[in-house]
Amino acid sequence: MTEVRLTRKGQATRDRIVAAASELMFERGVAGTSTDDVRAAAGVSTSQIYHYFSDKRTLVLAVIAHQTEAVLTTQEPLLSTLDSLEALRAWRDFLVALQQGYGCRGGCPIGSLGSELADVDDEARQAVATGYTRWETSIRAGLHAMRDRGDLRPDADPDRLALATLTALQGGLLLTQVRRDTVALEAALDSMIDHIGSFAPPR
Amino acid sequence: MTEVRLTRKGQATRDRIVAAASELMFERGVAGTSTDDVRAAAGVSTSQIYHYFSDKRTLVLAVIAHQTEAVLTTQEPLLSTLDSLEALRAWRDFLVALQQGYGCRGGCPIGSLGSELADVDDEARQAVATGYTRWETSIRAGLHAMRDRGDLRPDADPDRLALATLTALQGGLLLTQVRRDTVALEAALDSMIDHIGSFAPPR
DNA sequence: CCATTTCTGGAGTTGACACTCCAAAAGTCC
DNA sequence: GGACTTTTGGAGTGTCAACTCCAGAAATGG
């Protein structure tokens, strides 16, 4: 783990490579993206890729990290305040719209990488798992807030509900990609949100 | 679509190729499986693969069809009687145990293919979508039976619940694969089953 | 049992892709 | 402004994978 110094320019080039690789791998998968594709898209020369990354595997790990940040950043305003049914529904609407914006292509930027790499590169698998954990943690925080505030009964299990929600979301993104249609995503998230709502205290 | 005659022996060889390819692609993905790997695993020669399949793409389509049958067959006794909460729970337990039997590897035999191919081969995407539809239809039938019988209130929407259940399952399989742990699958299915249970009529 | 079709073995071709190498240009820092 | 490091260009290399070809062996069917 020798840290190598990067100049500002170097950092910029590195970023451009990761960004280009992320986009291509999102569209065509890791195996479907050659280093030469990345080279062309990033507008760099062959040697630059190998100057910043020891091999393609390492680049892929950087892509996973980059996509994790991107996913969390994109949802940020919503994700940090998922502490009411209305907020959950707004988040759901946001995700559905986002997928439609992509023409229902690509699936989950993290999940697709996970599916492709999990059984093939253990370090990549763990990196994706870490990304999921961060995502899950955000959802969890909102549900805990709801329970603490009394919007959910004490017997609600925020951790398990958060995990189930993330899971439903992942399934929804996969089915959206395969069917080119967001109904599955909608149905899954709606069901989960209704289920969370069923833990509201009697009034 | 010229149908070519196959002798019994020819059919057997073809089947062996598809079976070997299915297993390898389940473990390492489509891109991670070379035709030569398949050749070796099936114990055939190069020309045999290209005698039965015009190219790798076509073989992959056969693999998708094969895995769809396999998935439905494996779950068959349970799948055709998913018409009570107990049956749903037994099915859930079966799926969880199945994943554990695989060491939480591989994910969904159909879903993994879908994720890898959806944006890259439209025919493959549609084939996977068809597989999902058949799966969904089975789940749907059970829920309809429950509603018709009065185990679910008339306002329950079996179609939407079935879709949400399949979606939760898919997400659960993906997370199982990435985290090497079935908790997500359990949480997602349990939540969905509880949600279905919430449509039970008052008594 | 012969003509025809299907099946099989394996060597060969072609292209793509991950990665190397080296020399020069640009940037950094005292 | 000079010694050093970082960055860049691009030609080159070796491997591997998809697919072709052809000739011979087995099966089929009248």
C-alpha cells in the first residue's frame, strides 16, 4: 500500500479514467469494457492507465468505490431524511424517475458490479458489500428516528426493515433492467413502505 | 429457424454441452466462461459445440432456457401450492437452505444472467424476462387462490403482491451472493410474507 | 448393405485484449 | 535554474478466446 504522490494534474487524469471506466462499465459491464475503450473515452494514452492502476482489477476496485460515492451522493438530500412515510414515498418516486431517466437500463451501478464480480474477485465482492452497508445504514437511521419519535411501534425492527427495503430496492432495479419497465420496482418499494407503515402505532 | 434433425446421441451431446455451460456460467458468469472451458467440461471437441450452436451467443440463449426450467423444476412441488402463509414460509425456508447449500454463491441462475446480459443482448434480455414471467405466474396463482378462498381480503392485489415477492426474492439472492450471508434474503421474504399476511380478513 | 446424413476430432486462423517498455515532456521544489 | 519526480505518447508483445475447416467415424433409412 505505498502511497504515491499525485500532482493536481495527475489527480485529474486519474479521476477522468475512473469516471470514464465507471460509465462504460455501467453500460456494458466490466468484461464488456476493454482498457482500450477506457483509454479512448478518457482521452488518455495506454501508459497513463497503467501509471495510475497496476492492472484492470485495481481499476475496477476504484470504479466500485466511485460508484458507491455516486449512488449515495445522488440520493443524498432524500437519503439523510428518510424518517417518515412521506419521505420514503418521495424517495421511491425519485428512484423510479431516475430509472426511467436511464431508459430502465444499467440497473444498480453497484449491484451490477456485485453480480458480475462477487464469485470471481473476493476483494471486489467485499467492496460492493461495503457499499451496500453504507446504503443500508442511511435507511436504517431514518427508521430508527421514526421509532424513537414514536411513529413506529416499539416492536418494529428498524434494522431488519432497512435491510429488507434495500433488498427490495435491489431486486426492483434488477427487474427494471431486465424488463425495461419500472413496475416491479414500484411494487416492491410500495409493498415495503406499506409494510413499514403497518408498524405505525394505533391512534 | 430451420429445424435440424438430431439423433438420440446428438441430442445427448447437445444436452451435455448446455448442462456444462450452464454450470460454468453459473459459477463464473458468461464472460468468464470460454467455449474451451465448456468443451472440456462437457467432454466434447471444439467442432461439436459449433455443430450444435452457431455461436456462443446462441449457446447462451440455450443456457437461459435451461436455467429457467431448472429453477422452476427445483421449486416445483412448493411453487405450485403457494396458497397459504405456511406454504409461503416453507418456500422461503427452502430457498434460504438452497442458497446456504451453495455457500451463498452464484446468486439466482436466471438473475445473474439477466444482470450480465440485459443491456448487451436484447434477445437474451427478453429470454430472461420470460423466465421471470413464468416464475411470477406461479406465485400469482397461489395468491389468487388465497383471495378466492377468502384467506385474503378482496382489496388485496395478488398480481402486485406476486410481483413484489419475486422482486424481493431477486434482491435477496443478489445480496446473499454479495454478502455471503442469507439474512437479507430472509428479511426481504419475511417482510413480504408478513405484508401478504396483513391482508388476511378480520375474524 | 449402400447412400446419405449426422456426428466427432483436432489442427489452424484471426483478432482482440491486457499489459510492457522506453523515451520525452511537464511539473515540482529548493 | 537545475535536479528530481511525475506525467504522457505510442509502438510493441504474448496470450487467449471465438470461430473455421476438413476429413473420418457413426448412425439412419430404404
